[in-house]
Amino acid sequence: MIQGAQLKNAIISGSNNIAKYRKQVNDLNIFPVPDGDTGSNMSMTIGAAAAGLKDLPDTCTVGEVAKKAASAMLRGARGNSGVILSLLFRGIAKGCEELDSIGPEELVRALDLGVEEAYKAVTRPTEGTILTVARVAAEQGRDSLSHGADEPVRVWDAVCQGAAKALEETPELLPVLKRAGVVDAGGQGLCLIFEGMLSVFRSGIILESGMSEEERAQETQEFFRNAAAEFDSEINFTYCTEFVIGRDQEISKDPLELRLFLETIGDCVLVADDEEIIKVHVHTEAPGEALQAGLQYGQLLTVKIDNMKQQHEKLGEAAVSAPVEPARLERQEPTEELGFISVAAGEGLKSLFLELGCAVVVSGGQTMNPSTEDILSAVLATPAKKVFVLPNNKNILMAAEQTIPLAEDREVIVLPTKTIPQGLSAMLAFDPDSSAEENQEAMLEAASHVDTGLVTFAARDSEFGSDAIRHGDILGLKNGKLHYIEKDPVATCVRVARSLATKQTSFITLIYGEGITAEQAQEAKRLLSGKVHSDVEINLVEGGQPVYYFIISVE
């Protein structure tokens, strides 16, 4: 029989095992842009359970452990893979209710319930994913009973074997995996978790994560993108919308109604609930409608909306700048009429926005989105009655807008700038002699006349249309869409900038980031000057930004 302390240690061991190999799981992401996050999402999800379980005494029951873990995972779930993982453990918790310990039959039943919960929550389950791995693992565990497995450890050993077998076969079920030569990332993550649990069931050994406490603390502060950054031709809906509802106990509506409604406005619908909260994930063109529907069940506790077409995150420790603990901002009394805050990553860009008049520059961007609390702190640290907020990224816009009702002693005006060039142009258009309303109109007008080019790298082999993309290829994007696959960032910069320039172009600004030297930036400027008309002014800015070798502004 498995006792409560064993299950507790098994979940902690599973959490440690995927934490140790999370980067390898991230690397299995099949899309070429730097966006792999499945391993991180799953690690953060089960990590929330591990953290919550550490305070439980060893005298706790299996039912208490499973309930605590499932509740923590639901609240800590990130991305599709994390939500599905939390649902698996929610089903397991249902199978463990009121049990002091669990035997082989109960263990099989609990895992069956977990698989049922996971499949039930997904509108159109895709085989060849984490769902398949979980289902086959449960089937193998059930078969082991008929072959004489009379101990939980033998059942779980069969579960792990079934999961590994299913993982190997995922490329046969999903052609896109086979073309990329990888197995499913979510399935791999689940195998690692199950193997970590087996170590405790078999020998009582909790696997180590290989992470220091400092590294664990850093990981909990990172903001991961929760949806695969597929290209436009492969995305049915633009906005990955996730929110948590604190349930109103006086409202008896079935969350199934919410799921059915969400299926009419989007896809990839997941609705998971317990007695206290409802967690929702949907891809849609109407995130506002999804949020309004959720409000019929209670209050919104957290909201996150990502534009999947704009996700180009940096992959791997070597390419990701380490998160820096922001300096504590002090609240200021609103004594001035107007103030500005901006969001940017890279010391050069931060300095530039400060020089243009921003009181505070919030650290963040494509690799780490600041929270509403981060932006609100910056608003309150700006000594102005009316504070303009420039998010400079579609993924940050919603968080910025949530500060509007929270800053009670000052007015927040969010300018919906979606790129760094738009933010810079908006700040350049500010007129201190004009009113807030006049400036809002002028700054929005200036931002709308800017085209943005981006030069980044391919994080893995893939395909785009008829073109093969190889790991390390240089990618050129125009206004968020992939157009060029090259080998050299300088040549790509020139090609993107030239293609964005028109007869009406007056200014081109090349903002160069990490990995580009001043000499390379000068070479890009020299080459570009010979390909546009002589009246165009070309400027260089050392932005120091991660992810993008060049950010190009064309006005």
C-alpha cells in the first residue's frame, strides 16, 4: 500500500525530475522561433504542488496529499501542458478521496479518472500528445492487474513503461513531430514526472532537481509564454486567453456551460474547476467575450492574454538574459499634470525612453512580460495626475489596462503601442504645451505611421511553406510576419529595412541588440544607405535588447 508520506515524496520527486530536464523538454518544441516553454510550464505547475506539500506532516493521508497537490497545481498551472497535467492529478485526487492509503486497484482507478478528466476538458483531443501518453500509461497499468500485479509499485512500473512506449510512437501520430524528428514535449515531461514518482515507490529515493534554492527562486519569477508560437497559416485564433475565477458560492451555474460557450468563440478550450476556483484557457479572437462569460461565475482573480502570432521568445540559458530583481519603487504624490512610463528590455532602450521623458521604464518585453502589479507600481511611482503607459508589446497591453481602475488617485491612459518603434515615435510626438487629450491623439497618430522590422534566430529545425528552416538560421519579420530566412543578421537587417522603405520614408532607425557589435551595426547602416534614396535619414541606436539582433523602425 502507498501511504500519504510516500505519495507526498513521490510528487516532490517527480517535480524535481522534470525541473532537472526542463530545458531538454523545452528544446523539443517543433516551431523554429525561440518560444520553447513546455518543460518550464510543466515544471512550474507541479512545482507549485511540491512547494505546497512540503509543509504537510508525514502522518497525512493519501487523500489529503492528493487533494492538496491537485489544488496547488490547478492554481499554478501554466499553458496547455500545465493545465492538462493539473487535470490528471485532479482525477487522481478524486480517486484518492477519503483514503488513508492506496493499493494497486485504487491506483489504477485514480489514474483512469485523471485521464478522463484531462480528455473531458479538451474540446478536440489530439492524439500524439501528452493526452495519448497518459491514456496509454493508464491502460498499461490496468493490464498489469490482469497479469498479477499485486503491489502499487508494480502497477506504477507498468504505467511508466506504457508512457515511454506511447512517447516513442507520438511521431507516428503527429506528422509534424515526425518531420521535425522529435517526440511530443508534453508527453516527455509526463514521462519524467512519472519516473520521478517511481523512484520513491520503488526505493524511497527522492530524485534531486540539480537546482539551487536561488535558481528555484529565479524560476518562479520568470514569465513563460503559454502557447506555441505557430506561424499565421497554422493559427486559427490569435489570442491565447487564460484566467482564473474565484467562484461565487451563491452562483450554482455549471462550469460546463462556460466551456460550451467558449467552444463557440474559439478552440483549445480547457475549463478546470474545484470548489473555490475555475481555471480557463481558450484561443479566441474575442478575449473580452470570454472574460465577460467568466464573470457570470464569480470574480476574476488573474488574467493573461497573449498574441500567439507575436511570440518570439528566446530559448536556452545562453540566449536568455538572467532575470533581474527590479528595484523597489516608492509611491509618489501626483503633483505634476502629465507623466509617462514605458516597458522595455535592454539598457540602451531603457536609457532612451528615460531621455525621452519617461519617469519609469518597467523591465520587460518579449522574454518576460511584467505583471499588472509591476506596471501599477511604476504608475504610482510617477508623480503625475495623468500617467501615460506605453506597453510596446501586444502581450503586455492587457496587463497595462488592468491598472486603470487600480490607480485610484491618478488617471491612467494606456497608449496601445505594440512595438518598441511605436513607443519611441509616440514619445517623440509628445508636446508639453498641449493637453493630455491632444497629446494622446498625436502620440497615437505617430505610432500608427511606424513600420517595425525584427531580426531574430531560428531556435530549431522546421519548415515554413516550401522553405526548410535550420537551427541557427536568421529570421526576418515585417510587422510581425516572417518573410526572410537568411544566414547573416546584418544582411537580413538590410533586406528587411529596404523592403519596408517606400518613397515616403523619411527616417530609418536600426536598434541593435545582444550579439551585434557596433562594427556590425555600422556595416548595416552603410549597406542600407546604398539601397534607399539619399533623403532618408538612417540612425543607429544601441538598444542592448535580448531576442532580437535588430529592431528596425521605418517612418
